[in-house]
Amino acid sequence: MNPAPLQNPLIVGRLPFLVCAPFFHSSLRGADGIRFVDGVPSFLNGELQAGRADCAPSSSFEYGLHYRDYKLFPGISTSSTMEMKSVLFLSQVPWEDLEGAPVGLSSDSATSNVLFRILCGRRFGVKPRVLPGTGESAVVEAVGRVFIGDRALRESLSGKWKHRYDLADVWARWQELPFSFGLWMVRREALAEKAALVAKFHRILLDSLASFRADMGKALDAWTAVYPSGLPRPLMLGFYETADYGFTPKHARSLELFYRLAGEEGFLDAAPKLDFVEV
């Protein structure tokens, strides 16, 4: 007998990437009052913006575009102070030689694409030819491509690319700041209509992060039973050595700088205010 559908649940976007295992490993069997919807960052951005999802660890650039619609969970992000390892630009030529060269962007992450384009102009002084579309046929001629998530990890092991650039590492070496690719965003109407469930899920997130740190092996076993990655176990465990799930004043300064540069490059109309949920 199927369980009765949830009445007005909190709809939470869930990324099926290793980077998000710390957020979700403990709630894979469900949580009362919560309904999960899976998808890549670009999909979850659309679900949030359309109001079909209430909260998600979504794209930092999505917040920049529509910050008036959201508030942020404080102290939590998907960031790195060194290598992110799962947000890469892989290329056949050095980044400095990309002037006019055809490159492909990721179909899954606007934040990574905008960061790549900022780094091209501001850090390396080049303007590559960005290919239209993001499917395999559209980027077959690309000399370099932006990859994110588990695919980035697999591509970095493939041996197909001569040069590997971790976007978080390039940013950190340039600005001496961490980079936040994802923020935990909550739609403002969900805060008004589902306040108790929002508070409950915030506690679930904090507990999940704590239990992941306490027993990473057990947490990964639970995660990969549902979302198998096919990656070597040492690589998966090593991934979390540089991933950072906090959000400090340094993260805020970095994000504000990213938004300012994105505005100057024409990707944003206005610099957003970082507005946090009171918990």
C-alpha cells in the first residue's frame, strides 16, 4: 500500500553529486514533511525560480540573478578554499593560449560558466570563442570544456586532456579568497508559509554535516548505494579534503567580489545583497 501523499510538504532540491553527499546522506530514506526532487544545478535553478521547489543548494549565480526571491541559510555553502576538484576547465592548450579558441561551457552550472568567463578576461587576458549550445555535438570542436560534478572527476582521470584547471584553485590563487559555487537558498514565500518545516530542514542539514564528518566512510556507503559514482574509493574520500561547507565573512567578501565582476562583465544587472534566514 502506497503512503498517503504529503500535505503541503517542503520541496527540497537535491543534487545527485558527491559534493552534496554531506548534505543529504542522512535523509536518503526520507524525512517527515519533506519531499526531495533531484537534478543538476541548472535544473534546480529553474525549479526554484518557478516556485516548484522551496529550497536547494543551488547556484550562487542564481542567487545573484534573483536574490529578491530568496534568503540564504547562514553558515552553509558549497565552497572550497583550495581545489574544488569537481569544477574544472580541461583543455588541450594552456589557458593563456585560448584567445579566439573554441571552448565549450557546462550545461549544468551557470556559476561555473560565468566564473570561467570572468577568469578568461580578468585573470588571463584572453577571449575564447564560446561555442553555442552545450551538448556533445555542439562542442565537438572545442579545445577546452568546463565540467562540473562527478563527470568532472571522471573526465580528469580520462587522459583525454593535456591541461587541468580547478576553477576554485585559480580563483583562490588570484584573489586569496575561497569560492562558493552553491548557496542554500530558500524562497521567501516558503519562509512565510512553511516556517516550521524550513527550521526543521535546517536542523537536518546541520546534523547531516556533523554525522558526515564523524563517519565519512559510513556516510559515503549510504550515498553511493543510491547514487553510484564508479569512482575509486580513495578519490571519493580525498575529494572532501578540500571541499568546504562553511560560509564565513571571507566567503561573503569573495562572493560579493564575484557578483561585482559579473556585473562589470554584463552577466548581472545589479549587485545582490546577501540576505540570511534568522535561525
